[in-house]
Amino acid sequence: MHAKRLRWGILGAARIALRAVIPAIQQSTNGVVTAIASRDAPTAQAAAQNLGIPHAFDSYAALLDSPNVDAVYIPLPNHLHRTWTIRAAECGKHILCEKPFALNVHETDEMIAAAQQSRVVLMEAFMYQFHPQFARVRQLVADGAIGAVRTIRSAFCFTVARPDDIRLKREMGGGALMDVGCYCVNMPRLLIGAEPTQVRAHATPHANRQVDEAFFGILDFPGNVQAVFDCNLRADYTEWLQIQGTAGRLEVPRPIKPMDKPAEIILRRGERPDALATLTSITIPPANHYQLMAEHFADAVLNGAPLAYPPAAGRANMRVLDALVQAAATGCAVTL
């Protein structure tokens, strides 16, 4: 392994890889992209040429056999996460796997076991966790800026326009909950610092009847704290987070993808029926959370630094997703 830079291989030419993660790794201080693979050779070659990647492979297995790769980023469809995470681990490659970790907890357990057996680093790629904005929100909550947390509300919606999109295919792990609802499950768990004890849910099927087009969930946490979220694959783009406390509330207009613009956190305190709240706007400078995620992962591999979000965190999130799927299917609350 290179002493200072982690050599990355990319399994697949997904848009998230080409547009966000590969450029972020190339801008990072401790990583370099040395290879990319696609099942279609011209696709891999074009991506390599356009992004200045030295090696292109026409199969994922060939990339995993390469001595020029230390770690892989897996942006493949959800149903392929388990297979290629295990294959990568068996080849001694460290793995950054896109969210959601897998299709269910059972698959996640197999992935974690494979990584442990091969002694490789494994992490789920929830990039928003690494943005200074989210760190500031967590700190404000922990410092009691809004008193005791009572309710967390969030939403993540957008429109899937192509009828053949993989997010509309059940066998590939599609659906609103798996694609974007997973963020709305992950955020309150981290902010509250506990796991839900019970979940309730309602899913609206897509016209193709394969996946959930819209999903609404309620998570009950210890101490009578609740998280409520909705996600949708056929709605105008929106993402937001609101944390209601006993002494105020925090509002985050773009909690997941602040992009390359300054991020904003709004703190409201002292609002009463006869008086308006005191507003404080907190601006967070622009940051590339994909780059910060890649650098954090590389530091864990190169220097043995502890992961802020180890595989167990991904498993815990998947456990809640499993329970929400069950609650939506049965129409009954599910106890965790």
C-alpha cells in the first residue's frame, strides 16, 4: 500500500461516482483513484479517459484482482452491495459502500462478517454526516440550545422521471424508503443518540406496483421523543430537517446536500402565542462532504484512525429500515 495515499478502485460508472465521489477523491489529501470498472468496456474506458484514471477494467472481478488498488468504492445498485462487498473483502480490499448498506440486516451481517474475517475496513457512505453543518447541528442539540428534544421532522423528496430507473425496481432494492428515506432514519438516530423502540409506517405504491413511491414513517424513541419523516419519488425536490425542543427549535433547509454553497442553520428560541421567536442564523462555510468522507475513510485505512461511523452504525440503520418495511406491509406498529 502507498505510504501516504490510498489507491481507490471504483466498481461501476454510476452517476454519483462520476459526478461526485471520484472528483472528491481526486481532490482529497490522502487518496488517488487508480482504477474504474464497468461491465461495459467502452463505458469504463470513457470514464477513465474523461476523469484521468490510469486503469479501466471490463469486469468488477478484474479490478479486485489488481495490485494497484487498496480500497474500493461501491456505487452499484442496492441488490449488488452484499455480493461485491464480500468479494472485495475476500480480495483484501477495503470497502466504502453506498447507502443503504444492503437490502436487509441479514445481508448486512454477512458483509460485516466478511470484512472482519479479512480484516479490512468497511463503512457505509452517508456523506452528509461529514459536513461541518451536521456536526454543528449535533453540537447545538448536545449543548441544549433548544432544550430537551421532543420531535424531529424531516423530508427528502424528488422525482424519478425515467420509467426504467433502477429506483423503481423491487428486485434491485428500489423504492422511496431505501433510496432517500434512509437519510431520514439515519439523522434522528444520530441526533438523539439512541435507537427507536417502535416504528409505524405507511407506504404508497408506485404505478408499477413494484416499489413504494412515497413512504411515511414514525419512530418512537426512549423518553417520549418521536421522529416523523416522509419521502417521495414523484414530488418536487425538497429536503429539510426540523428539531423541536422544549426551549426552541432548529431548522436546516438543506441537511443532506448543501452542495457547494454556504449551509444555513436557523435557531428559533422564545416563541410564544403573544411574541415572535428570536431568530439566529448560523452560516457554515461551503465544504465538500464527499471529500471529507473519503479522507476520513482513507485515514482509517492508512493510519488506523477509528471510524466515526463503523459498520455497526450501518447495521443499526438497516435494522430500523427492516422494521419500517414490515410496519408498512402489515399496517401494524413494530417493536424493535
